[in-house]
Amino acid sequence: MVELTYAALREAVEGSAVAFRAVTRLEPVGGPADKLFPPTFGDEVTVPPPLEGHSELVGRRTKYAVEWRRIEGRSRLCVLLDSVPSQANRMEEALLEGWSRGEVPIPMVRVDFRGETHEDPALDLSTLCGDGTITALEAPHRLADALLRDSLLDGVPFRVSEPGRWFTEASVSNAVAVYAMCPTALILGQWDSTGPKGGLGAKFQRALVSEIVGVGVEFGSKTASRLDPAGIVKTEIYAAADAKEEWTLEADEAKLDKKKPMLLKRGGGKAGTPAVINHGNVTPTVDTMTGGVTVDYAEQTTVLSLPVLRRLRFVKDIKGDALPRGAEGAARVALAALALAAVVYGRERGWDLRSRCALRATHPARFELVPADGGEPVVFELDRAVVSRLLGEAAAKAAAAGLPWHGEPLELQPMPKLVSLIRRSRALSVVEGGDEA
């Protein structure tokens, strides 16, 4: 393996290579036979028949995302352990950590809620996301997210401010504004569907894609039961008229529904039972829909598409002036360096995906540059020190060519109606016991 240099990265981006890729074999931290719990989805699905042969798992009902894949010439039942959007979010979180340590010199746009304090802890927004800010790396739709749309820049709605207008007019044909404010949107994808142009807003294809699947699935089951040490059994629980009390045993203190005391309902418990306030016994149950899986192995596949980067154009700066020769290529190299940094920083955080779904790599990291002509991939060594150096050098060269990244964070303030929306939603969640709309 060789260390990736800026010159080699630029040659890869400007040449005929098709992608950087990393394929990593993973196994449960508890050992190859340990059970894993994939993400669940609302609808039950039935395992379909494979393309060839038969499996006793056909017809099995599950809430996991399962599918047959052709692996080494035969059908293998696979389960999704971490989706492409989820992987993107994990890489953004890793980049944000690197940015906060001063290691990842990328621009940042964020909404500042630190002044939105409240005496009621449930309505205090000054600690949102830990530090009281929500960045474009955390917002679901990145720079195009409604949280940014419903915020102000120097007292002006973001989307009608000068930077907001630049973003609205950005496109694949000239992506300078997105590059300057939120370059991660150009590598992880973005659709400006809620801005002034509605569904005609600019779409940027994902250049960086990653997912984790389990191969060779066997379904498991899980049990649940609880004996209440206080011996609380059947009794009627009412929704209290006083919201601060939450629940009451007295009918005359209950909220009324059609002039009758209202039984408390929330979560999965039967209305009016001690279970809705987390008391009482839990009847023993066996769950086979979301009972976990064992797999032969798990695999993470990560691909950075270089043709997607090459389709991005950088022809005029945000003021409409033509960019000097070389700026476009330098911007694409900087984006490639940022994408590789996202992969490496994400890998270094590990693969603890959720409760009882922790994985480890079974071999050292292997990054390959894939040629377009069927030749052998070139293997590169990448770690945090390498990608941090690459990113710093690439960003500096792009800035020298006329495409700088904003240094200081672009600070937005939430509109009063956005603050009210969040607080009202939180208040209703408290009153209704956390039920989702």
C-alpha cells in the first residue's frame, strides 16, 4: 500500500478512474455467532423466494429490510444493518466532531438556539443537540432543510438573504454557492425541494455512498416479561386535568371526554392500565418479528463516484464573475478529499450502530482506486493524519484558485415562529405522554 498524495488524488479525480472504494468485512463484537439487531421498519414484509432454488425462510414475516442478493454466483438472504442515509448521517457526525476539534477545515452553517432559554426544562431550547445549535451537518436535508429556511440571517429570512439567494440559484451547472457554504451536500446529496423553487430546486446526486448488510440470515426471537416488585395490578389510570400531574386515580380529577373521565393512553399499553405509566407486570411474550438475526458475516461497502464529482461545474463565483482557469479542478479535488475524510473519520468512530448491533472489522482498512478499463485497483493507505493533511492542502489550493471556504460559521437565528413550533410540539408531547402524531 502507498500513501495517497495530493498529486495522486488530483490525477485520480481528473483522470479516467471511476471510484475510490472500501469493502470491509465485519463481524459482531460478541463473536461470529452473536445475535445482531437490525433497524426495524413499520410494515411487516414476507421473505420472497430466491431467484434459484428454495429456502425454508420463504414466507417468513419480519419487520427487517431483507432481500436476496447474488453473491459468488448464488442467492444469499441479506438483511440491512445500516442504510445509505444512516451511513451518511454517521459520517456527517464524525466530520462535525473533527470540525469542533479544528481538524476538518470546512465551512459551517448553523442555527443558534442558545438564547432560547425557558424556566421549564422541557421547553428550554438552549441545549438543543448538546450545545444549543443545529448545524447543516445535523439537519436532515442539509443546507436545504426547513430549520435553516425558517431562520434569520442578520434579521432577514435566510432564503431571501444574499447567501440564501446564491444557494437558491445554485445548480450542477454552477455549484459554487453550495461548495462555499456546505460542501458535504455535494458529496452526500441534496434536493432543494422546500425552497423558493419548490420541486424545481437544484438536485445534487450522492457521490459518496455507503451501506452495511448482513449476509446469510437466520432469524431469531426475543422475549419480554416483568414482575412488578410493588405488586401493582389492575386499576384505572386517568389522564389528569392538571397537565403537571400527568395521571390520576381519581375520576373527579380527570380530564373529560364527552363529559366522561378520560382514561390515560400513551405508548403501547392498553388505555387506563398501570402499563401506560410504566407500572405493573409485563406479560411474558415472544417476538419473532424483531427478534434479531445471526449472519455468516456483515459487510460495509463504501464507494466514492468520481464521475459524479466531474459533473459538478464551478464556472462563476458567487458574485457572477468568471473563475480563473484551474478553479474547477481544484474544487473537485477538495470535494474528493472531504469525502475520503468523511469515510476515514466515520470508520474511526467504529461500527456500534445501535443497541445489540456492534460490529468490528476483521481486517485492516483497504482503500482502492478503481480504474475504468478493468485494470487492477491501486491500494492506498488512509488514516486520520493522511486525510486531514490532504483536506487542508486541497482546500488551500482551491482557495488560491478562487474558491475559498467560509472560515467563520454562518450563524442563523431561529424565527420566533420556529421557536414556538418546537416548544408547542414539546408541550403537546409532554401532555400526551409522548404519543407520536
